[in-house]
Amino acid sequence: MTSPLITRIEAALEEGKLSADLLRKAQASKDISERALAYMVLSEPHLRESLGNFKPRKADAQAILAYLLDCIKLDLDWDEDYANSREDALYELTAPLDPYWHKNGAGISEDAFWDRIETFLKNDLTEYCEDFAPEFLQEQADSPAFKARISRWKQDPKLNPYIDALETEER
């Protein structure tokens, strides 16, 4: 069943006039589908236009990252309303690093991004996520911010399996 907030946002998108307050209400929601719709609006330029003179905040990019990590953690099915599946969330995980955020003074640094990924893998996932290395880390293997962490990850019992899997994939 669609929530009243989703219905309001969908109607505002059809009119091309979505308020930032309504968007941020969805971002802060406990409902993953409401957060998903907020993510979709912020990550797709043609939908972002419905926000008019929207001024992004650092919290917006952080909310995107938190939402995508929650999708990975929840391991949602592909058809969960608006919410991303784990595979899709892994594919889109670098969305908070999109140049749009930095251009508008709301970007998060690559170091902050990788700090959050590291914390997530160590503390938020209860078990090893086998999709993480081939679906995400392989794409990031040349990132200087990631390369700088590899030796530390190799020393950590929770992170080392991701490096092992990455190195196996590269062979």
C-alpha cells in the first residue's frame, strides 16, 4: 500500500512542483520506500528540476549514502515499491560522489565516503556480503582514496575478506 507521503510526492512530481520540505520529510522517514523516492528525485536530474531553486545540503548527499547502504543491508527484493535492490544499490553506491553535489557545495569527500563504507562493512553488516567485492569494489579498485585503505583493510578480520575477493576477481 502506498503511503500518503508517497502519494503527495508523486502528485507534486506530476505537477513539476515538489517542495524541498516534502522531499526532506521523505529523506528522514523510517519507510524505505519513502526514502527511495527521495533518493530517486535527488539522483535523477530531470526529477530534481521539479524542486525549482533547490539548494542542496551536505545532509542530502549523506542521506543518499545512508539510504543506499540500508538497501544493501536489508537485501531487498527487486520489486520493493521504489526501494533499490541490493544489486542496484551497489551499482549506484557512488551517487553521493556525483559532481553535482560538489558543484553546489554539498558534496562529501571521498575520504568521508570511504570512512562510511568501512564503518558499514565492519559494524552494520552482520555477515560478509559476497556481492560487495565484485559488484562495487572492483569498480573502485583504481580510486586513490580506496587504494590508500587496502593495507589497513587487509589487517582487519572483517574487511580482509573483501580484499581477498577483490584480488581473486582481478586474477
